[in-house]
Amino acid sequence: TLQNSRQRMDKLQRQNATLKRINKPSDDPIGNLKLMKIRDDVLNNDQYGKNAALARNFLNYTDQALSETLELVNRAKQPSVPMARSATNGADSRAMVAEEIRSMKDQLVAISNKRLGERYLFSGYKTMSQPFDGVGRYSGDSGQMAVEVGKDVFITMNLTGNEVFLGRRTDVASLAEMQIENPLGQVTEQGFIGDGDVYRTLDALYTALTTNNVQQIQGLLEPLDEISERMIS
């Protein structure tokens, strides 16, 4: 009929003007459903790309922080080895090295509180909260942030501060108890037992150097090696 011919003509003119076969759902209901799925896939793929870019940046900054911590720990051990020999070094020399260790502790605070934009790297889920205070108390959590980089493909993009700098996988409540029971830098009569805590180890090394405790300095060399190995792994 004339009306049908006009409708077909209008449809062809729209297709010619838009260069699209489907301009409204009624043009091809089945084809329109396929088109909607394609559009959703394009949007999802775009989001996957953004997620992957965020994870890559987060991991790159984390890797840099780990490298800086590894370098710091190795720098702390380097002058400590000769200080562990009482025959060749005296109290004055150890006091000078102790001041270097104090400076390294300040650097450690800065590294463990690094951020990417407004997000702290090592706070777990609490990315807007600073994870460490000046003495190494951790206020983050153990949350591991997973992002979807493909359909049903997730990767974890962070490491937590208690795992990296304190050498522990534990909840914050237990961590707080451990910190109260074992004040940072405390050296008992039995000596400091290395527990993987970078803060405690540097504090104990500082205390041992300032008190000219050769035996304690010797006992901290192995914990420093263990921390280095953890950073590398």
C-alpha cells in the first residue's frame, strides 16, 4: 500500500542519513537486543581498562616503596656489622651510627605512609587514613583490595602495612595488644627477638648502639637479613 511504501521510504532515508540500520528498537527488536549487549560489553571493557590502570599504578608505587624499604634496611645493616665487633669500634662510633639509624626511622615513617593521589598504599581498605604514626603503630586493617580487570577476573592490587612493615598477618585488635605488650625499641634482659617488625628492629638497633650493647647489635643482624628477604619476596 501507499502508506507501507512511505514507511519503508522513511526508514531507508533515516538509515541513509544516520548510516545505521537500527535507529529505534522497532526497526529490529532482536538486532536491538544484540546491539545493547555490544554497547554493554564496550562499557564494561572500558571499565576493566580503567581498573587495570589503577591496579598497575598502585602496584608500581607499592613496588617502589618496597624497594626503598629494602635499601633502607640494607643501609642500616651495613654500618652495624663493624659496630658488632667490640675490638675495633668504641662507644663514640656506635653513637654516631645510632644517629644515622634515627634518621632512617624517620625515612621509614615516610615510606610506610606513601600515597597514590589521596589513597594511602598500605592502609588496607582504610585508604583515606594514614596507616602508621611516628612510632610505628598501625591503624590500618588487613583488607586486600581486589579489582575486576576482565569478566570474572580479579586481581589484588595492594599489600597491607602490617604484612609489609610489621611482618604479620593479623587483625588490628590483636596487633594493638602486641604493640602495648611490646613497646617499640624495648630491649629485655634476654635481648630483642626479631619478629619481622621493621620499626621495632630499627628502634632496638638504635637502643643497642646508644647503650653500647655489642651482643644486642650482633643479635639484630639476622633479623635485618630476614626483613630484607621478605621485602625481596
